[in-house]
Amino acid sequence: MMTELHQNGQEEVRIGYFVCHCGTNIAAMIDVAAVAEYVSTLPNVVVSKDYRYMCSEAGQDLIVQDIKEHRLNRIVVAACSPLLHERTFRTATQRGGINPFFCHMVNIREHGSWVHEDRAEATEKAKALARGAIGRVKYHKALEKRREPVTPAALVVGGGIAGIQAALTLANTGKKVYLVERDPTIGGHMAKFDKTFPTLDCAACILTPKMSEVYAHPNIVLWTYSEVEGIEGYVGNYQVRVRRKARYIDEELCVGCLDCVDECVFKVGNVDDEFNVGLSKRKPVYMPFPQAVPKLVVIDPVACTHLNGGNCQKSCVDACERAAINFDQTDTIEEIKVGAVIVATGFKTFDPKRKPLYGYGKYPNVYTALEVERLVTSCGPTEGEVVCRDGRTPKKIGIVHCVGSRDHQTNRWCSRVCCMYSMKLAHLLHEHTGAEIYNFYIDIRAPGKGYEEFYERLQEEGNHFIRGRVAEITDIPKVAEEEGMLTIRVEDSLAGFVRRIPVDMVVLSTGLEPHADSQDVRRMFNISCSREGFFLERHPKLAPVSTTTDGVYLAGCCQGPKDIPDTVAQAGAAAAEALTLLDTGYVEMEPSVSVVDPIFCSGCKTCLNLCPYHAITRDDAKGVAVINPVLCKGCGVCVAACPSGAITQNLFEDREIFEEIEEVLAYA
Amino acid sequence: MPEDTQPRILAFFCNWCTYTAADLAGVSRMKYAATSRVVRVMCSGRIDPQFVLSAFAKGADGVLIGGCHPGDCHYISGNTKCLRRHRLLKRMLADMGIEPERLRLEWISASEGDRVKTVINEMTADLKRLGPLKLPERCVAWDVEAIDEEPDHAEAVAKEAVHA
Ligand SMILES: Cc1cc2nc3c(=O)[nH]c(=O)nc-3n(C[C@H](O)[C@H](O)[C@H](O)COP(=O)(O)OP(=O)(O)OC[C@H]3O[C@@H](n4cnc5c(N)ncnc54)[C@H](O)[C@@H]3O)c2cc1C
Ligand code: SF4
Ligand code: SF4
Ligand code: FES
């Protein structure tokens, strides 16, 4: 078939082949000159060249010039992955004056030079792939990208600092934003902290004004205690279903006076207070914390006697002067349309019970860092007084870094913030108690602005830093001074011997992990996860807030552990990406959709039920199948199934793929 | 290509998972045998069983299909269709006397660059052990057999050969 010279009527196929050195990235492992030489012998090839950097301005100009000079009408570029530069070369092709879809890329870097070690074999492979591309590109057709209008609104999922920042940035540009938060209040983890490293500025002072701004913003619709249930559609045009869980409170009426909480039949709390990470109890009717946004109470259906079918005098109802309590409320479903989605669902902390030798849950005076954040804050369960669960004020405190981080038995990754927050807590605990503080670390990771200086400050303040992974925490004394204490056993890797250090209180600096439901969330938004379960960005360097699904962006710790400054910066970037989409006003749809040729369609209906998007219907009058190009996402499932070969997928046509297979293999 | 050289694997990789994983293997500079030739498709559901048969018929020693893990298909369920077709193909290939190791279906997500490396290396070793498939040559031999058994078919076979 390689002798076939003409297609598209009488037009002669004239192919230009360009192979990139990528500096030495490709050229060191592939003899690019030899590949270009070989390709020049293939039929229809008019130009075959190698060049140092094809993606550079000069490289692209080479394509443009050669199209004009040699009347090229097909372009093949052998370089890096098409996922990186397909758009670049299609645009260059278009600049040359021909349809961009006459360009095809061959991946000889990621799939070639970078993964092979034998230059001769890698060069052979590049030649075979070139031959396949030269074979398929002659069948390429001129294609147009369809334009669809964009709904100028965004959905932000998760109301931590990432979601808050992204929502405000977008709303301030005049775009409508729906912010959906699962908990009854926004704020995320940051709302639980007393101070933030390295500046030790008050977390509430910088966060709560932003939370109020979200609430008051005319362009933001805030739905707390709500979850996204489903999403359909495509970039620029998503339909989203949001479940708003029953609060049993009329939001319009409640003013957050807390009279109901005071009058609840439970005079003291009966369930663990989530906001204080279980260090105190709350009542069935509660406000998560005084600065909660929205400033509304919520009734916990599990803890409430009445909602559990019990007999309760419902004193809360009587207490509410505004008659805001409504036990008949049910969940409601909101259907919204948005053009872009920012996923900002954050993280959870590692469960230290997975490291039983650290005694969490067994020894009352072993705490997690998040618990200690609550202990040191003046609005926390102890109003800032650091007393241990057994009542003592600690005189010696051990802080164990990297619990559930950098650990092959649990999580391999570095959680990035634990060294810094450990030192923050060391400072605060010392400030509150005057205790002697021991930090147990593997390496101190302080790579941020002002971070290393903070570490130095901590050393100057007299904190002890002991290098070594803690082996065990035990209450079994070996010597008199360990009596009644928790003893931390560690191999001091600088001193080179095992030490036992008795302390009153242990703080476990637990790492950051993806949420337990991160797989469900990612499936819903059709995005990928890294091995660890954090959501995957489209490109680690060049597209760090985009995902493989157009119109879905990432912000904050759901993408990977990071501190607040990085989270805020990333949220701004995600908002900017979303804004670019929303402001353009339209999206260009990839033309790789499928089309039924009514001449060949036998009307067998095989394809109808296969399409996951219900894009195929039957034209009963003509007795043939028809694909709606707006609904088709171009998976190609129907194409592969049609027994009559009546369906064609643009850019993945049967003849293109068969030719590619045949020619790749024809290279001996 | 001399007999003792590398086998040839034609690989059909889904754009969203295995193709991206192969990119990741590259970015991570993992090393594997230069035996695969990747044809990119948007979804494993696009893979027509004919593609696989054609690959064997045109001289591939093995065919590798890479798709998204069950439940993770970018287009909801294309991979389940691929799985069904793979089952069908396995039966057909068995009937044709083609060893089962020559067709491999793998679910490899975008983050599993190391799986790409492992699978291609394993498959390369398997195919080396099996030796070249040489289906094109065998087809010719089968034609000869057919003519021997059924001389009347000679004409039909000759006609088909012209068309092929
Ligand atoms: C103990 C500790 C101390 C720290 N101290 C500091 C510090 O001093 N300085 C600093 O810079 N960084 C610190 N950090 C890091 C800081 O917590 C993070 O950088 C920051 O909280 C990340 O914000 P986020 O919005 O991405 O995530 P989060 O704060 O986790 O917020 C995510 C939000 O999304 C909501 N959500 C989750 N899933 C869904 C869903 N499916 N639907 C709707 N909503 C959902 C959650 O309820 C939550 O409100 C600390 C971390 C820890 C663990
Ligand atoms: S499967 Fe093919 S022949 Fe059958 S209805 Fe669909 S397009 Fe027509
Ligand atoms: S290519 Fe996929 S999405 Fe498009 S009509 Fe066919 S089955 Fe449906
Ligand atoms: S998109 Fe990967 S198998 Fe369907």
C-alpha cells in the first residue's frame, strides 16, 4: 500500500519528516541522522530532516518554511511524547498553511531514548515507528475543531484554605462560584491551628476574615454540609448534582445564637467533638466552633434522641425564638451547571494506631500533633492550658517526627510539613509549659522561605534534636527516673548508640495522607491518582494544577502534601486556569469523534447500547445509526464493535491504524 | 532481521493510562527492552480484534494491550469491552495454534511506569523463549497444505493471494 500516492482526489501526498535531537536527550541514544536518512527513502516523503530542538521557535519555523517551500501536505514529527507537544506541532503545521490535523507525532524520547540502553536497537525502533507514522499520515484528513460555549461558573469542591482561596479569586473576577464543603463549616485543617509556622502568626487571624468574605461574597454560593453526588458533561459544560444534607435547621432563620445548644436535654456533650479531634465532647445540636462559617448550628442525627426515634422533650425547639429547628427537614438535591471544577478536598492525617509500638490509644499521654494543635490554642478544649490526659502538666515532652512518613511499612513519601509543624509545636509547648522538649527526627526538612532560620531559632531556644527513628515508646521502666514516665527508645544515629529518654508527654507528628474516599472522588471527576492516592496533575512541571480531564483543576493537599503558602499559591494557579477557560467563553472540542457512514450501516443496532454516553440513536426513517457529535467523547468503542465497519473515528480511523500496524511491522 | 535478534511486540496503549505510564517510565529513566512498538488509541475499547489479528498476520511475535484498571476507564466502561474481546481473541488464537503468552492484556494506570517496564521485559523474555511466530510464513505454508489436500482449491487460494 505504500505505493499509493494519491488520495483526497488528485492531491499528491507530500510528507515532511522532522526528527528532533532534543539536545542530547534523543540524539545520544538514537542515531537521528540515520533515521532521517532512512525515512527519506520511504514513498511520498519529500523532506526528511533532523534538528536540535524541534519545539523551539526555529524548529517550528523549519516546518512552516518547508511546508511552503516544498508544498508539503503531511507532517510527521519524531520527538517527545505527543501528550507534551502535539499541540505545538499542530499549530506550526497550521502556521505553514495546512490543516493542523495533517500533523502526526512519533514518541521517540519517553518511549525511546530515555528507556533504552542499546543505541542500535533504539535507532531500529525509531525507524520502525517512523515508517508506521509515514504510512498512517497519508490517510489523515482535514478536521475542524468544534466550538462549544462555556457556562461562566465554577464549582469548588472542599472549603479548606485551598478551596477558599480559589473561590475568592474566581469570585473577585466576577465569575459565579459554587463552593461545596462536606463539613458543617469551611476552614479545613487550618481552622484548627493556633499559630502557623514559620512566622507564628495566628491562624484564625488570617483565616477567619477569608471565611467571612466567602460567606458574604455576592458571587459565591456556599453549600456546607453538602457533597457532590454526580457530575456529567464535558469541559465548559458540566452538570453537577449536589446533595445538601439535612441540618434540621432552617438556614434562613437561624442566627447562630446557640440558645438551642444551651437548652438541649443533654447538659454535657455526648459525642466526640470532631473539631477538637475528640479531646472534648459536644452535644447533638452544635456549632463546630465559634467562628464557624456559615454561623449556623447543625443537629447530628446519630446523637440526637429525637432523630434516633427516641422520646425527647425537644427543649431545643422551645428554646429557639426564631423557630429555626425543623426536624422534618430532609436532604435536598441541587442541580447546577458549571464550566470548570476545582477539586480542593485536602488530606487526612495518618492514623498512628498503625504504628502500635508508639502506643497511641494505649498510653493516654501519647498525642497526635493535631490534638496538640487544639491543646495549645486558647479557644481549644483546655483554653490553651497544656495538661495531659492524666492531669499532669508536662515537664519533659518528646516530639516524634515522620510518623507514617518516609516509612516503607506505611507511607513512603515525605509529608513536607511535619518537621516544620513539629518545631512550631515545640516552640508553643515550651512557651505554654516551660517543658524541656526533645525532637526525634530522621532529617530536618526546612526548605522554605524563613524555614531554616526557624530551625536555627529553635536550636537557640534550647530544644533538643536527636537524630534517629524512634523504635518504641513504653511505660515499662528500666531505671528509677523512668518510673511513671513514657520512655522513648531510639538509636541516636549521630551519637551511635541506643538512648532511652523518659518524658511526660509524647507528640506524634503524623503524616499527611489522601482521604479514605479519594478513589471515589477521583472516579467521579474522572481524574487519576498517583501511586499514593493523591490526585495526579497533568504534568508535574508544566501543568501542575490541570488534570487529564479538561476543565477539572487541582488545588491544595489533595494533590500532595504541602504547606499553607504553597496551597494558597496553587489555589491561585488553579483559579487562573479555570478563569482562562471561563473567560475564553468557548471550548474547542477535539475532533476525534466518531461518525457513522449511512451507506455502510446495516442498521443492526449493535452500537446503540455500547456507547457509554448514549450518543448513538437510530434514525428509524432511514434505518441507520446516527452519532450526536456533541455527546460523543471519542472513545472508539462503537467503531471497534460495528460489524459493518460503518463507523469511523477521526484520527483513529481503521485504515490509519491498520496501515500503522502493517508499516511498523514491515520495517525488518 | 536475523533469527536470534529481539522479538517484536506490537503494543496498543490507552492514551489515558498505559500510554501515560510509558511516558512516566521514560521521564523516570527506567530501562527496558527496545522490543515494543506502541500504537496509541484513546481507549482500550477502540481496539478491534482485527487489529490484533492483523498485527500477528503482519509479523508481530507478540501483542500487548494496555488499558485502564477496571472501573477507571476514562470513558466509563471501554475497558470491559476490551476484556470481552480479549477473551474472544484468546480462544481464536488457541485455535490457530498461537501460544497464549503471545497476547497479553494488562491494566496499567498512569502512575505505574514501573509496570510498563516489567511487563515489556517479561513479555520479551517469554517471546524469546517461544521463538519467532512467523505467522506470515506459516500462512503461506498453510496455503500449500490446503492445495495439497484439496487440489480444487488451488485456484481460489491463488486468487486470494493476489488480493492480499
Ligand atoms: C498538625 C498540622 C499542622 C500544620 N501546621 C501548618 C502550619 O503551621 N503552617 C503551614 O503552612 N501549614 C501547616 N500544615 C499544613 C496545612 O494543614 C495544609 O497546608 C492546609 O491545610 C492544606 O489546605 P487544603 O485546603 O488543601 O486541605 P484541608 O485543610 O484538608 O481542607 C480540605 C477541605 O475539603 C473538605 N472535603 C474533603 N473531601 C471533600 C468532599 N469529598 N467534598 C466536599 N468537601 C470535602 C474537607 O472537609 C476540608 O474542609 C499543618 C498540617 C498539620 C497536619
Ligand atoms: S453497529 Fe454499525 S451497522 Fe450496526 S447500527 Fe451501528 S453503525 Fe450501523
Ligand atoms: S466513539 Fe465512543 S462516545 Fe463516541 S459514539 Fe462511539 S461509543 Fe459513543
Ligand atoms: S480510557 Fe483507558 S481503557 Fe478506556
